[in-house]
Amino acid sequence: MYRARQSFYEPKQSFYEDSVRVPAIVSWPGVLPEGERCDRVINHFDLNATMLEAPSSPPLPRSHGRSLISLLNDPEGTSWEDVAYSEFVMYAQREGLPFDVHSPPDGSVQRMIRYEEWKLNYYHGMRPQLFNLAEDPHELNDLAEAPAYSVI
């Protein structure tokens, strides 16, 4: 199992697709099909669940990870929810001390929710950003304040 690290944006400190869309290469001769591409949303903890299922080990008791084995064997026939949640807390200093986590500076706490084609970015102290990745893969059209998308 190989996972790329996006070092071009180091330190990336954002949840835009250029930073968070990281390819994963999985090979298991005789078990997984070769030369296939699966364009689904996975999380790092899905890799843990996959590595535990491979030798028939029990899953981690409180992990939300989903094994990729069924998905990679049958992408069309496997029920898979394209969902991801990420959080990043930027280390900042004020007068030589870490900032107060209960009152962080603007933009230092960042959260992202991805559900199917929708992505919501939130940077503490700033207005949220909403993107439809199917229609706007480069995240240029923020829909967060558009009344038509308020239910999302």
C-alpha cells in the first residue's frame, strides 16, 4: 500500500482539493484486480481498517475506518458513502506561548466536511465556504451564501 504526500504545498494549511486530494496505490496480487482506478473518497483510517481485515484481524473497537477490500474488488457493487471529515489546528505563538485553544486566532482552527460532491470548509473566525466539486473542481465558486444552497 502506497500513499503519496503532497509536498508541493508544504506547509499546506488549507483544505482545498490541491492539498487534500492525495492518491493512494494499493496492490495485493491475487486478491485485488490489477490496473484498476477507483475514484472514491477514502480516509487515512480506512487504510488501517483495510490492513486489519487483510489478515482477518478484528477491527479496532472505536474506529470509523472502513476496509477498502470490497470497494476495490467491486467499486460499482459496493455500498460506499463518499464522506470525509478533517480538522487541522495550526500551531501559533503569542509572546512565546501557544495560543489559548478556547480562544484561537482567526484561521488557526480549520475544519472540512466532504459529502459526495459537496465540500464545506470552515476556518475559525471566517465565514464558511461551500463548493460543488462536480461542477466546480477548482473551488472557484463559493456557494455558502447563495440562498439556493442554504439547505446544504
